[in-house]
Amino acid sequence: MGELYTPSNPSFIPLTLQQNYLYEGVNKLSFIKSWGYIFVDSVCVRPSAPADPHAFSVPPILVNPNASSSAKRLMHFLSDQYGKKIITGQHVNGDIHSPELKAIHTLTGHYPAVAEFDFIDYSPTRVEFGLSSRLTDDAIIWAKEQKGIVGFCWHWNAPTDLLNVPGHEWWSGFYTHATTFDIAAVMDGKEPEKYALLLRDIDTIAEQLKRLQDEDIPVLWRPLHEASGGWFWWGAKGPEPYIRLYHLLYERLTNYHGLNNLIWVWNGQAKDWYPGDAYVDVIGEDVYAPEHCYAAQNGRFHQAQGYTSAKKIIALTENGIVPDIDWMFRDQAPWCWYSTWCGGFVVQDGTDHDYSEKCTEAHILQKMYQSEKSITLEDLPDLSQYPLP
């Protein structure tokens, strides 16, 4: 059916999964925990309210009034497809020759329409330890030569205060457990030197985004993701400093650096963490279902719709398992695009192109890529010429 988060609570609280399909006759209901534990008091099944026929009609208006023509065209494309087709996507660590893309193409005969990259190794505190990255170059190749859609996230190594001890090494510096960097104190103005380092890091990533803008490449930009989970330092001190950081990032990139090629994908994953409609173009949810569980994850989809009364496109911005495309439409959860995580979620260990069925069986991925309701790289129109009203 789907996935629910159960917050810590001393008493029973109601949780709802909407628009779940039941077969005629006996249906078996199972509860599978991810971590921690739960107590179940009762289960109530009742008819769902009729689906809103206009739920997937989202105005293709970007929050940045100075958005580039290419960003507007991409947003119009996303809006036109939303609710009608699913755009395929994959997180990669390289260009068209990445193991994930090769494995998908070998199995299905197609490439994903969206390739999401990560600015992780551009983080200054990783560069200080000798790391470097060419993923901006790879993204340019993907957009210019392969004509694909580019996405970027940023596993932001903390600007300072890395523990760098066994179990909390410097390369884990985006995790809360690996740094003492206090975003609440920094955003409260108590540590101006660290605030300056925060700006230094943002400006470093702005340089890479500017390279993409110079090539007229729009970007599905997904910063500060999964904040409400608390496992990343930007979410470790609660929603208030996180929202202030998100606003700072938006203002710094948009108004200070003049980056107009960004479609802002907010991925905080809880209503209390929502930064406001003026800062969000798309709402993203990250879902890692159990192996071979192909549910549409409609519970999370409808949860995301409830973060705001405004209509926003909803995307499955990270997934471990590719949902069944037919179930997405059946269960009223037609995620605009999905982006499967890399490595063992797609490729067999020790190989550079062999598909792994550990998470998603081959026939499900083939069904997705060969469906008339999906959009692959080969299906994309020339987005540089996509019509604007």
C-alpha cells in the first residue's frame, strides 16, 4: 500500500493512508517496520473520497520571476506531463558511461530522461582533503550531447567542525553524527566566522550552477534534502534554523548570484519544515521501500500534497525501489518523475554494468521503461524549443 512515518508519541495517534486499492474478497494487511518499533491499536477501512479531477493541473509558474526561458520551458514540460505520464530518472555518479545508465540501457533499451548528480565533492571541506569532481562537466555532456534533463542535489559537507575520528570520518561530514557544526547558533548570529564559511560554501556551489547557466541548462535543484529526518546537519536543530538556511540559500543563489536557471525542488519531508510557497517550485519525497515492494507510495504522495494549500508538482526525488507504473495511476499517485538511487540499488556489486534485481526485479523496470505512460530519454522533445504560452 505505502509508507507511513510514526512519530514518537506516548499514546496512540491516528495515521491515514489514502486512495488504497483493495481487491474483491480477502485482502491481507501486513505491517513491516523500517526501524524502531510500533504498537498498533486498530485498523479502520473506509471508502476514500473521490479523487480531485484537477489535482494534477498545476500552473507552470516558477517562484523566481526572472527565471530563464529554458527553466520556464522545462517547467512547462513538467506541468504538461504531470498526472499523464511518469518521467524516468536515475541518480548517477558520472556521464552516459556510468554503471547505472549502462545497466538500465542494457536491460530496457532506453536511458532515463532525468539524470541527477551530486555536488558533494565540490564542498570545500572535502576539497581540503584532496577530493575533486567533474560532475558539472558530466551534467553539461548529459544536457548538451544526450539532450537529457539535469538534476542536482548536494550532500553538503559541514563548512567546519568535522569530527574526523573513527566512525565519524571527514567524508561523512554531511551527517549530524560526524560534525559539531551548530546551524541554529550560526543562523542566530552567534558565530559570525562560521556564517562566513557557510556563505563561502554556497558561493562555491554557485560557481558550478553558473557554469550550467552559461550553457543555458536548466537544473532541477534539490538542496538541503531530507531535513526533517535529522540525520543531516542542516536538519539537526529543528525546522526554524533549517527554514532560515533554506531562505538564505535561495536569496544568495537567486538574488546575489543571479542564478535564474534553477527549478527549486524542496525535499524537507514534513509540513512544519515547509519554507513557504514563494521558495518552492516542486515538492519532493524520498522513499526507500522494502525490496520488491512496488507500491505507488500514495501515502507519501498525498502527505506531500498536504504540505501547502497551493498546487505544487510532486516528485519521487529518491527511491530505492521503482514503483509499478500501473499502480501509480491506479492509486492516484502519478509522481512527476522518480530518481532511483545509485550503486547497489541498480548495479550488481563488483560489476560496472550488470543489472541487480536485489531491489527492483527486471520485469518491473522493463515495464516502466517500455510503458506508453513513461517518458525516457528517447521520448523527450527538444526542450530548448518547448512551447511557452
